[in-house]
Amino acid sequence: MTRVLLGSIPSPSSGTFSLGPLTLHMYGVMLLVGIAACIWLTGRRWVSWGGDWDLIFRVALWGVIAGVVGARIYHDITSWNQDPAIHQHWWGFAAVWNGGLGIWGAIPFGVLAGAVVVRRSGNSVRLMMDAVAPGLLLAQGLGRWGNYWNQELYGRPTSLPWSLRIDQAHQTGILDRYRSTGRYGYYQPTFLYEFVWDLLGVGFLLWVDRRFTLRRPALFALYVAWYTTFRTFEEILRIDPSNYFLHMRVNFWVSLGIWILALAFFVWWQFVRDPSTAPKPKARPVPTGPRMAVPKGRVR
């Protein structure tokens, strides 16, 4: 009765929808929604700075491919003994539709691929990094709703009125002391916390970029610091299977380490480093496509 009065966030009964012969996995749908939102926001910013949409689409194509590969590699390495789906089939290591993508592998691989595309186009990699920073945070926040559809990566049991209801079938893998005795259990909705934090971060980054003069790519460093600030705390709440080091989840230490590096880089790059002592980049020819030859005298 107390639970009914306080309320809770219901979980979907299924993470898939069937449209005839087509099956939609909502985890993947939410990833696509996040990617589309990132492309839209980044494109708006890049074009307002004098860039073009063609480069955004090319960066998105290769960045997404590399990001998914990197995210899955990270998950396979860090969750090899915790995720039984990896071992169910010979192709289990690549079954991203069942969940299992690590943001710690997605961002480095995606940014590296995007940087190669931007550099080959003759544009500034640093400027593009700051252009995409708010969009990446927006994509991460929207993508977290995929965990909601899969009933996964939730936090510790709670009696808060916004607790997330998880059925027994999705309580496998967690410690016995966290499992519910009834049909449902009620847990911290970490996906919702991260979604709200990321949206606040998008607004914060856009405000900082308009209000202050930044040394590119300082905004990207600030994005990393903002995300890892909450992610470090979130790892304390989460109870999904994980490897541990010094009694803390491995991702806790990864997030904390990246937070320290990102914050230190931002302070040094924005406030300490003297730009006049930095080596000037060498001029490079901008690659161009084939040009149409127009015979002389034919132009009116």
C-alpha cells in the first residue's frame, strides 16, 4: 500500500516492438535518436561558425561506426565474465542489440575517427571538438533511455517516490541481497539521473561557449569533466555485474581518472598555458574534388 501511494516509475514489459517481419529493438532506436540529436546540434553550431553540413555528415558516419566498435570492445574486455550474452552464440561478442556498449570506448574511438576526417578536410580538429561537445552530451543523455527499455543498469534498492520498478526476470546477475522477494523490486533510476544531468550539462556548455572566450578545445575538456563528475557518483549507486578494484567498480576508477585528467587539462589549457609559446601549425593544402572543365569563350 505504501508503494502504491508513493508511486514509482513503471518499466516496459518488453524492449522490442514487432512491425510485421521487422523487429525494433528500442535500445537501438534510442541510440539512433541520440545520434540524430547530436548531428542536429553539432551541425547547427558548425554552420553558424562558417562550416558546412557535408563535413558534419561525414564525421558522423565514420565517428558512429568507430564509436560503436570501440564501445563494444570496451564492454567485451571489461565484462567478459559478467555478461552471459557474450557467450551465448559465436557472434555474442558483437551483439550490441542486446545491450553492452561502454562509453569509455565509444568516445575515444569516435573522436579519433572524426578527427581524421576533419584533418583530411583541412578544417580545425580543435574547433570541431568544441562544436560536437554539447551534442555528444545530448546523445549520451538520450541514449540512456535504452537502458530503461532493457530494464538494466539500475541502482540500489530504494523507497523514493521516483524509484524504478524492475521485474524479477531482470534482476538476474545482481547480488542476492539486492533482489526483491515479490514480483517486482524498486531501484534507483540511474538512467533518469544521468539523462537529467546530461541535459543540464548541454545547457551549461552552450552558455559557457557563448559567455566566455575559450581556447579550443577547452569546451570539449569541460564536457568530459561535466559528464564524469556525475558518472563517478553514479558508479557508486549501480549494482549491475562488474569487476572490482579496491572494493570499487572498475568504471568508478576509470571515470575518476578521466575526471582528474579532463579538469587538469582544462585549467592548464585555458588559464595556465601561454599560447604564444605553442608551435604554429604548418599550412597544409586543402584537398579538393575533381573540377569540371569549362571551354573558354563558352561562359556568358
